[in-house]
Amino acid sequence: MTTAAARQTASIARAIAAAGTTDPAELAAYLVTEAGVKKPRTQANRVRTPRDKINAAKRNLNALAKDVAAMGDEEDIIGLAELSKDIDALLGEVIRYQNKTTGRSWAWMGNLFGITRQAAQQRWGKAPRIDAQVIVNL
């Protein structure tokens, strides 16, 4: 056992002895209240905003594109193209929902994407005929 690991083990043993429990939840509560130690932020207790999820999706898509470019075959390239269609269809669903619920105009939507009102309405105005499983599976 390394010195750092031994120190960490000793520290944990002292905390368990002071708290009088080995239950992880009770030990964490003791450390937060009695010992004055801040509870570490983990992925599980961190609030993930839509922006966080979008950034994670971008990282995953970039990694996927690199993998397909490096070692993908024709099916992988077609799969990536289908994924692009699915994302565009979902974007259309979000835009139509925003248009209905917030009353934002097609001009506003077009301006957001740097296109005309007419182009925005033609692109996203009508629900496309997509497989309902695309939305359900995401």
C-alpha cells in the first residue's frame, strides 16, 4: 500500500470510529454536519442543465465522427447520416413546440438561425413523417 493510500485509509478509519457507523449515508451525514466537511459534488448530485447535456452530446458526437472517419465502414457512415436526420427532426419538434407555447414568430426563429421567416417555416413548419421510435428512444 502506498503512503497516500495508507493515509487515506487511516483517515477513513478515524471518520468511521468517530461517526460510530459504517453506513455510507450516515457517514456522509456525519462528515457534513459534525466534522464540518463539505460533501463532495459528484456527477450523481450535480444538477445538469440542458447546456451541460448539449455540450456532452457534442463531445460524444465528435468522438463518434472521429471513430467513423478512422475505422467506419459504409454502414457506419449511413448510420451517422441517419443520426443527423434524427437530430434535425428533433430540432424541428423543439422549434414547433417553442413556436406554439411561447408565441415566438417564424421571423424570430429564422433570425435565430440566420435564415428568413419563410425558410424557417418551410423547414420546420410542418411535422415531418419520421419514425415515432426516434423520439421515444431518445
